[in-house]
Amino acid sequence: MDPLMGEMPLRGIKVIDATSNIAGPFGGAILGDLGADVIKVERPQGDPARSMVPLDDSRSAYFHIVNRNKDLITVDLKSVSGRTTFHDLLENADVFISNFLPHQLIELGLTPEIMRVEFPNLIVGNLSSYGQVGEDANRPGYDATIQARTGIMAITGEAGGEPVRTGVSVLDMGAGTWLALGVLAALVKRERFGEGSIIETSLYETGVTWVSYHLSSFQISREPSRRVGAAHPTFSPYGLFQALDGRVCIGVGSDIVFKRMTELIDRPELFEDSRFSTNESRVCNREILNSEIESALINQSVGFWVEKLGKGGVPVDALRLPEDLLNDPQAYELDMLLANPDPDSKVALIPAIPLRINGVRPPIRKSAPRIMR
């Protein structure tokens, strides 16, 4: 056994993962990273996530990420033999996760009511598009469509531009994280009280949670939510600023930090200006203030300002691409980029989950499984 596994809290927990695409499988990957033995139950025609470009043989970039640390079994849940095999798997499992719509759970005989009777100690987690109840419960949905429904798309993008999908699948990855969190809570409950649980979450519920600030803000101000680009609706200055050779992102969350920043950029008079003396006034005069700050930054490089402002106690960093992380020393210092155990894969490094347990980063023990024919 890998000595690192001794640090993993879910060592010995058996998980049957019948999810597909992105959100549900990511929840299973989290449990696998934390030490659980995860068996991915894949339909004979394959998980659709395998074909999401770019491809690495039978595994896509997405598939590598959300299906690491899993073993694979192919089962046709619509056949009698497949259901027998699946039932046997559940008999010896601690956790079962799926992402079926409510009507599919009925068709497959996997509803919460049936599962509680047949497997009272099993922890059952289901992740759907719109939740398990309500008139939309059986509607299919993807990350982007539910970003549109919950308002995330409407508040993402430049103020004068069109609504856009966020650059990462925030609802997929977020809902998968909630699924894993619910399973972890249920494992604690079972340890204390000796009973299983039904855990339910969805992309829609995740979206509602992610826009919680905007809902609160509207109830106070009665002003509609709006797009502010890289800025923040509650703070100023906050966002991207042009320097000599690129852009930096600066975040100022208090008057103290603003005063510090004005001194570091050699514009201390900005702090004395009544238009910028409080965060509320800075938000109201955001565009004027941003122009003043940019005029101070434009003659020095991104590296210069990141170094000077960062060391001076102002939150700042350079605007970079995701792939720049592959050359970021901080990522390696934190062991965030782990080696893919499959030496034949084009994907050599996989980001770990953002947790350390007793100083140990949960390892990637198994590459995402190749398709079985």
C-alpha cells in the first residue's frame, strides 16, 4: 500500500460511482482522492465525457480530471444481468452516487424510498440538473444552461458586452464538490448513529447558492444585478489595470489598503480626495479612480508592480493563462500538480484537490480508466 494512503481519511470506504459527464464524476474523484475505493460503473456505450475534445485516446481532458483514482466496470443497468451485477456491487458498498433524473431513478428501481429499504446502511448521493422535486425536476440541464437560469451568465462579462458563460464549469465542479461534502457528512452520521442517508444536490441549487450575495444585495438596494467585468460590485478599486507590458489585477477591500496602495504607486493625494475617501464613494466614482490608478501604473512592468504592491501588503497579481500554472513555482511548492500514474498518457500532470491532510496532499494513485471493450 502507498504509505501516503495511511493519511487518507476514506481509506477502506467503498464507493460505487454510476455518474457520467462532469459534475457527478468530479464528486466521485474527490472521494477517490481522499482514499476511498471508487468503482466507476460505466454504460456499455461509454461515458459521454470521454468524447469531450481534446482527446487522449479513449479519454478526454475532462475525463482525466473527473475520473482519476477510480476503477472501472461496464454494466448495462437496463438488462437483468446488469441489474444483478449492480445489486451485488451495492451489497458490499458504503456509498452509491449517481446523477440520474428522478424519472430515471424510478425506471431503474433506484429511488430513495427503495434504496432506504433495500440498503438501510448505504449512503446514497444523487446529483441532478434541477433537483429532485418541483416541476423542473425531470428537465435535463448542463452547466451553461443553468448558469443562464440562475443569473450567473447575466452578471458575467463586461458592462457593455453580452452575458457570457464563466470560463470554467463552476456549476459542474461546484455541484460535484457539494455531492462529496454531503457524502462525507453522511459518513460521519453513520459512524455516530449507525444509519445510512440520502444525499441530494443539483446544478440549480449550486447556482442559487453561488449568487447568494446578489440576492441579498438586491433585497437591500432594490437595484438589478449588473455586469462589471473583472471589477467587483462592492469594492473599489478592484479588477484589472494596464501596466507597461500587460495587466495586473488589484483588489482593495478597505480604506487602510487603499491608503497603502496610493502611497506605493506615488499617488498619495488620491486618498485625500473626497471622491475616493470611502469605499462607497470609490464605488460611485469607480471609472474616474481606475483611470487615475492606471495612469500611475502604465510606466512600469507587471513584474515591478506585482513585486512592489505585493510586498507592500496590497493584494495583486498578474493576469495569466491557466496553462501558465504548469510553470508556476507556487503550484509545485504546494504539490498541486501531481504526476499522472499513466506514463503513456499525454496528460502528464493533474491538479490535486485543494486540501492537505496532516501536511500530505491526497495522491493521485490511479489514472482515469481506459475504456473497456
